[in-house]
Amino acid sequence: MSRSYQLLACAALLFMVVGCRGGGEPEPQPTPVPGMGTTPVVVEEIFPSPLQQTIQTAGTIEPMAQSTLYAGIEGQVIGIPQGANSAVRRGDLLVEIDSPALRLEIERAESDIQNMESEVREAERVHDEKKALHARYAIPWSELRQAEIALEASTATLDSARAALDTLLVAFDETKISSPIAGTITRMQVEVGDSVSRGQSLCTVSDMSRIRMKLDVPGRDAASLDKDQEVTIRTDARPGAEFSAHVANIASAPDPQPGNVLVTVVVDNPRGRLSTGRTGPVRILGRKVRDALAVPSDAVVERNGREVVYIADGDTAVERPVRLGISDGKRIEVLEGVAEWDYVVISGQEDLEPGTALSLPEP
């Protein structure tokens, strides 16, 4: 069969096959499913913006200076010039105690001293007389020596009695308990008429003009603080108020609460608006960054012990290890790992890995 004949035969066969289809609808093809094999995500374009370090926390408040006063003697409370929550100055009387037994001891000691002073004067007179007689050779030296010994003994007895009286008078000073510092009476533990014993706690005075806050701060936030850093404190206990403060200490060991670090902040509290005890919610306002590259805190995920974000490069996920800076509680500064105008994945990032195909929302 010639080649021309073969070609004609093939063409006729093809015509017959097509003709048998009857010229109907073309054979159905699979319809593509949008997003098949991709991960749906939401992205955010990064650009410089202001950010202020803000840490939400809680803890306890302690006074910077505090003194608890104790009874130095036994007796009965006869005076409390100022009660709890009163402001006092250094040296102000807080509690007065009456001790009848001590007063009686002092009266006896003073009477004994008067008698002893008379005895000493008499011993001095005798000694002077003996000394003059001995000078004229009227008496032997032994009589003069006896007079000297008598004078020395009476003088020593008087000195001892005076020392004992001084001790009693010091104890008597304990009947009036004065404040060693300026501050506020934060606890008054006795009332007028109460009997007190030596060593019993009477009251506590606290200097609340400066206070110490001990705060449980999440480890990531604590790492962004510096010792002696100036900060501002806001607390729900005083809505709308701000308090100047500085970071006094950042514990090197983790707090008993997992993931937290104990941070101590010293706060100016000139009008005593903050009280001791639990703080309630507290916000630490720290450094401000004018042009921070920040992302939502949830955009940062952990992969193999590293903190990373995912960047949308077209429709492909790119993993970027990051070094983080300050946070305002919602957004966190990225110091290394992203660039201005990058598209950071802010939703769906938990399901990503490098090279994942992305399904982005329609513009």
C-alpha cells in the first residue's frame, strides 16, 4: 500500500471516530478547587510605628521603711494620742504606759541615794578631821587610813546606787513610746487600759512615701527590663493615676511560679495613695521606641526551641528566626529577623513550616 493511501485511511478512521460522538458536549474535565493543598492564612505588612514597653503583672507592696515598737516594761496603757492610719513625725508619742512598780522602785532609789549622800558627807567630814589631826601628829596613820577606807566605801556605795537609779530611769523612758521614723501608723495593737508585758508588740509605723513593689513578671518581659531603669506604674487600685518608679532588682533565679521572674520596683508614693498588701493588676510602662518594627505577639511561634515568624513570600511561607525587644502586651518589637514592608503571617502560623503553600485572602 502506497504511503498516500495509508494517510487517507487514517484520516477516514479519525473522521468516523469523531462522527460517532455525534457532535455533542466535550468530555467533562476536573474542576480545580481553590486553595487545594494550601494553608489559609492572614498576613500583615510591617512598617515602623511607635511602641511603648507595657508589662501587665501583679504582686505585693511593702513600705521602704517600717518600724514595729515593743513594750520595754510591764504596765498598763494609759495613753494613745494617735490611732491607726494617723500620720506621725519622728519623735511623736505613740503609746504611754504606766508602771506603778517601776515608779515605786525609782522613789525608793532616790530616797536611798539621799541617805547615802548624807553618809558620804559625814565620811568626808571625819576623813578631813582625821587628816588634820594626823598632820599634827595627834593620831596614828592607821586611824587616818580607817577614815579613808570608810569614805571610799560610802562613795562606792553611792556610785552604785546612782547607777542603779540611772537604769531605772532608762526603763522609765520606756513608758513613753515614740516613733523612730516619720510615716503612718499602719497597725495599733493595744488600747487604753490594756496590760502589757515586756517585749509585747504595740504598734507599727511605716514610711509610705516610697514603697517597694515585688512583681511576678513573665520571663520574656523581664528580659526586656534593666536594673535602675526608670518606669511608670499604673494600677487598678488608683485608676487614672501614674507613679514614678525605677527597677531596683531583677531576680537571677526564676520565680516559684513557672515562667515568671521576681522584679522589685521602688515607687514614689508621696501622698500615700498606695497601701501595703496585694497590688491587684499593675502595668509597668517603660521605654518608648519611635520607629519599632512590631508584630502581633501571637505571630511569634516556637520551632525547635527558637522563636520564629513566618513571612509570606508570594504564596510560600518563609520561616525567619527572630530576636525580640519590648512589648506593649499586644504587639512585640522584632529587632532582628524581619524587614520593613515584609508580610508577616498573623493568623494560621501555627500550622506552617518552611515552604508551606499559602492561601491568602482576596484583596
